[in-house]
Amino acid sequence: MGRKYIFHEHDQLYFVSFATVRWIDVFVRRIYCDIVVDSLKYCIENKGLELYAWCIMSSHVHLIISIEKGNLSNIMRDLKRHTSKTILKAIAENPQESRRDWLLWMFERAGTHNANNEQYQFWQQSNHPVELSTQQMITQLLDYLHNNPVGSGAVDYPPNYLYSSAKDYYLNEDGLLPVIKLS
């Protein structure tokens, strides 16, 4: 893994993206999005994660995060591990999941190509953290994150997208997760 994809200073602000293997559209069902939301909430309340902005797209997640003390790499590792196991279980047990067999086959297939897995691989291995060292970078990536659902055609106005922090920023209303707003 290249150095540009490593958290160098854990107390700095980072833009992080991580995606499902093969960019599989899993987060088209609320049940799977809610698992990511609950996991982020747990990390905020119990692991010291500081969440500034977030967005769950159909195949990937964007976050702007930091931590006052601790290790962001460990939090991301634990978050991805927990969500992958929980989402795979939810897919397997969801009688209304029309794509269940195909999804599990795809994740199992990806898992067999990676010696680090026991059976399945849900997330791509890298997190692609980008340290936000200037106000211009913060503004640019915050706008990108909130406008991603608009660009995908999911909504026509960022706060109309449930699984992001756009409501916090655009309407000054509480979204699904507590965020520390960037100025």
C-alpha cells in the first residue's frame, strides 16, 4: 500500500473513502445503510471518533473525520470489519433480498482471491485517506461529499438525501449522526 493512503497524523482532519469490492451497489436498501450509521455512532460514542461530515452512496462511503487521541487506522479497521460481518449476515438473513445469492457469491468470490479473508470480502482493502491541510481542501471535499448524491441522480438537493450530513450543513438541522460542523 502506498504511503499516500496511510493516516500519517492521527489527530489531523481526513477525508476518507472506502468502497465495496467491485463497487457492488449494496447501500440501495436502508437496512444496510443503517448498519453503517449504527457503527459510526458506536465509534463516535465509544472510540473517540470525531465525525465532521459523511455520506453513504450505493457502493461506497465518504467521511471527514479525526480523533483527539488514539489511532484512526484502528478505528477504520474495526469499523470495516464489524460492518462487513453485520451486513453480510443481514444479506444472508433477509428474505426480501432478491439479490441475496448473487451478492453472497460475489463477496465469496472476492474473498477467495485474498488470503487475508476467511470466506468473504465485503470492502475493498484500502481507505484512501486524504489529509485536509488547507481550508480550500476542506471546502472542496465537503462540497464534493454533500453533492455526490446529486451527481448520482439520487436527489436534486443535498439535504434531501437521508444518508449524509447535508441536512446538518444546509438546513442547520440534526441528521442521523452527530457531526462537528466545519466552518
